[in-house]
Amino acid sequence: MKKLLEFLIRKRHWFLFILLEVVSLALVYRNNAYQRNIILSSANVITGHIASTSGYVTSYLNLREINKELLERNGQLELELLELRDRLDMMTADTVTFAGFAPDSTEQFPYSFVMAEVVNNSVSHLSNYITVNKGRKDGVAPDMGVVSERGVVGIVSTVSDHFAVVIPLLNPKFRLSCKVLGSSYFGSLSWNGRNAQYANLDELPRHVVFDKGDTIVTSGYSAVFPAGIIVGVVSDFRKQHDDNFYSLEVKLATNFRTLNDVRIIKNYRQAEQLDVEREAKRND
């Protein structure tokens, strides 16, 4: 307390100066209309700038939540698009094969998704892995597909209560059945371990018609991904050794170096499909 009093006494001339300045400004403000208008205008300008800056800061801080909402909405729209494509394919096939037959429109589309954030990621190793912050308690299980807002990411490998490890396309252990958009012929896509932007689509029949820049999508021939999810685009191609198949170099749609948010796909018919396939193999 003594030190505070000594400080106030030592700086008393500055406090007196500030007090006199405040009194002078108050007198000017009260007795002069012109100066009063100038002060009010300046105050309004300063207040406007402060409010504008505050608005920008608040908007910036809310961008993360807005981005999550947009990603979730994009995921819902993508599932709706896949469902419409599936129904259109069914209607086309039924119209050609059985004229006048209409498929059951009340049947539920068997896919949904869970939003997740990437908490660990690698792109420079031979075998890369991704960790996300959703696990068993969020309904995540092994062998679920994982996609980003741009395209396929990988497949869930290991799950704990609150986390899951994903084997991405950038891992030689993961092979994905893909096709050229608009074609029915499929091949197997895998990573060559060199460039994080490219993978190879092999075993594509030689008579398939395609060109550089064509879109590569999932074939739907698995219990993991629905058909039609973007994987990448054709950047180059060559004939394989036996000359009956093409090997395509595919530029991946997902940028794994900047991957932050993903969607984990649930297939409600996956267990049924895998069970019946295992049963068929046992009967061989």
C-alpha cells in the first residue's frame, strides 16, 4: 500500500494533466455544437470499426463448426445421389428385362455415415495409417469404408472405444475394386509406394474405352463401398505384360497431406453379405 501511495505521489503531475484534459474535453463537448458533432461522428466510426473487427473474429472462430456442418450436408447429399443412381439402375434394368415391373420404392438405402476428425496421419512411409477420433462407441467397426469430401480414403482396420485406425489408399495392403465411370469393367487399384498423389489401376481389360482425364470410381463389388464414389482421374496408362490388360496411373482425388475430416460409411447389409459369401466358399 505504501508503494502504491508513493507511486501516485511521484506521478501526480501526470494524473493532474489527464484530469485537466478530461475536464477540457467535457467542456468543449458541452459548450460547442460543432465539436460535439465531430466527437460523436468519430465515436460512431470507431465503434463501427470495432464491431466490424469483432464480427470478423467471431466469423473466423465459427468457421470450423460451419465447415463441419457443410461436410455433413455434403455427405448426406452424396448418399442421396448414390441412392438415386442405384434406383435408376434398378428401374432401367427392370424396364428392359421385365416391362411394366416397378421396383419396391419403400426399400431403405443400406448406407449411412459417421463424421470423424483425423488425429494422426502419415503419407511418407511405405505402409501409411490414419487415426480418427471415432470408435466403437460411435458405431464404428472394422471393414467400414472411409471417404473424404473429395473421394475414397481407405478402410477401417482396428477400433477402440473412442478411436479407429484406417488403412488408406496409400498402403500396399489395401486394394480397391474400381472402374472407369460409365463402364462395367473393373480392375484392382493399389498404391505403388512412391507418390502420395497417384495409384495404379491394374487388370483392366484391353477393350475398355477410356482416355486421360476420365473419372475412376468404386465398382460396388464389395461389402465396403457403394458403387460410384470418386477415386481419382486417369493421368496415364500402358499395356501390362500379357498385352490383354491395361495398367492405369490414377491421380487420387483425396489430398492425404491436408486431410482433416472424413466420413465413415456404414453398410447395414455388410454382415449379411459377408456371411453368405463365406457360406458359399465353405460349400465349394
